[in-house]
Amino acid sequence: MENKEPQYKDLQFKSKEDFESWLREKATLKIVFEDDGQDFLEWSLDENGEVLHSDLQARIWNGCMVNLKKIKVGKKLKMQNGDEMIHKVKELVILK
């Protein structure tokens, strides 16, 4: 898999409405994680695997790249750089 660079990590928006509109346009997949007591439970990704939004800790996770070909419900999420999350994927929601 070709490693892709994040495109949207440093974007800033004028309002919450602008951000939400942009996210609806760009997000193609939502990952819901099993709740292990971590701060975040959902990530929205684009078609290249870039994390566009994390429901919490967005400054940490936005811009991270996920290996889309290796996502499996019930398994730990693999990042593009080869790292593996400690939290398992509970659900995948196709947005587009």
C-alpha cells in the first residue's frame, strides 16, 4: 500500500456549522470503537484513510492515517505506519 500524507490536518473553520458541512462532504467512513474506557469512541475518515474527526482528542488523532485494507470489525485497528491501536473496532459505518 502506498503511504499517503494527510491533507486536512491543519484546516481551520470559521464556525461549527462550516466544519460540520465540510465533514459531511468529505467523510466516507465512520469507525466505532469498543469502549475500553478510552476518551474517544468514533472516528470519521476520508477515502484515503485520513482521520478527519475524532469525537474526543481530535488534536491527537486528526490527520492520522489508517490502513483501510486492514480494517476488520472485532480486530484492532492498524495504522498506515504499521502501528496497531489497542482498541478494537466495534462497527464500521459507510457514509458514502
